[in-house]
Amino acid sequence: MERLTNKEEEIMQALWELQKGFVKDILALLPNESHYNTISTMVRNLEEKGYVAHQAFGKTHQYFPIVSKEEYAKGFMNFATKRFFDNSYKSMVSFFAKEEKISAEELREILDIIEKKQ
């Protein structure tokens, strides 16, 4: 799965929220001012990359994600874990604990989830 730029991720976030929409709908959800033509081009690029598909209504297209948010998150986390934590989820969780981004209570909840799967 090809990695997306920050702007492409913003567009995908909008599409995941919308489930399907026209470029004007996507544009309305983007946090930064963007131009219609720029977003239209980027959505078509996302389609070429295999993240988005469309349904044609005359000359306009309604776009929808074909990669789920969960699929993308899984690929992104695998990439980040390999690149920044030597492919060690233990190192990744330790990092977040040291940075105080995860609490002891949250770690206990994670352990409960792991133990229930066994």
C-alpha cells in the first residue's frame, strides 16, 4: 500500500467521514482553504493509487473510499513501527509510555484485551 501525503490523508479522512461525496463535499470538510481544482486532481490521484473509486453522474463524479480507515491505519502503523521502532511494538508502546501519551490504566486495558484473545 502506497504511503499518502498529509493532504491526501486529509482528503481520505473527509471521504471516510462522508462515505461518498463529490469534490465540493470533500472540500467543505477540509480544515485548510484549498482550491477545488487542486482537490479534484488529488482525488483522481488517490483513485490511481487504488484508495478511491467513483460513480459517474454525467460529467461529475461521486467518490468513495475503497481502502477502509482501519486498513490504512494498519499499514501506517506497520510502516511506523518498522521505521521508527525497529519493528518492535514493545518499543513503540514504551515510547508512548515514556512520553506520557498512554496511562497505566490504558496499558492494563490493553493487557486485558490481549489476555482475552488467548
